[in-house]
Amino acid sequence: EGVSTISLKVNGTVRAIRAEPRVTLLDALREYLDLTGSKKGCDHGQCGACTVLVDGRRVNSCLTLAIMTQGKEITTIEGLAKGDELHPMQAAFLKHDGFQCGYCTPGQILSAVACVQEGHAGSEAEVREWMSGNLCRCSAYPNITAAILEAKG
Ligand code: FES
């Protein structure tokens, strides 16, 4: 199979990998770029653990080909904090205990950031609907919702 050079702009830095064109964005991040914050839960678009932002919109990175995201801005959990300063959504998750085991948390937080940025945090019901693709086995849902409602300000 042919290997291609795929150039990805992740958290503001352009990095090139050599991979087959079929490599997913999730595998590109985790296996090639060593950015393991994005988690592989189901690898089939059903759990949301792999959620990242592409040009500000959330995507399941397990369902996205890396090659299709060339030239776009990819944001992962590693890119949210500014130095020691947490992103307001990260701070809100901490304050409200929006996680237990933490496995789904990176995906939850990226989805939550998109929820607010895209104007879907108008009510608890709206937040729950938007976040329904991000599963949490520990059922921290009420705390996650509370964190998002606070972070939207
Ligand atoms: Fe992508 Fe579950 S790993 S949705």
C-alpha cells in the first residue's frame, strides 16, 4: 500500500506524518503524533471518547480520515490550556466533578467547548441533547451538565 505524507495542524503546530491514506485522525494523533489525550473507546463513532475539534467543529476522530483534515485547525485536549492556565471548560469540569474515571473526559470537554461555541448551551435540556453522543460509563452526566452551564457564563 502506498504511504503518503499527511500534514496536520494540531494545536497550532504543523506536523507531517508518513502514513497510509486510510489512517484515521484518531490513530494519527495517538500513534503517530503521540497525542494520547484523545481516547479510543469504540472506534466506531458511538462513544465520543475520541472527540476533537476541526476548524472549531466537533468530530469523532475515529470516523475522520486524517488526510481529510489537512489544512484545517485541529484542536485536542492537549491544546486547550494556555500554559498553566486551564481552559474555562476544564476549570468548570474540575469544580463540578465532571468526571470520575476520566476516560471519556477529553472527549466530553471538546464536545462541551463546541456546545458553548456553537450556541447549544441555552438550557439543561439543550446541553444534554448536544452531549448525548458522549458516553460516560460512570454516569457523571449531571455534573458534566452543571459544568457546561457554568462555563458558558
Ligand atoms: Fe470514536 Fe468511540 S472512539 S466514537
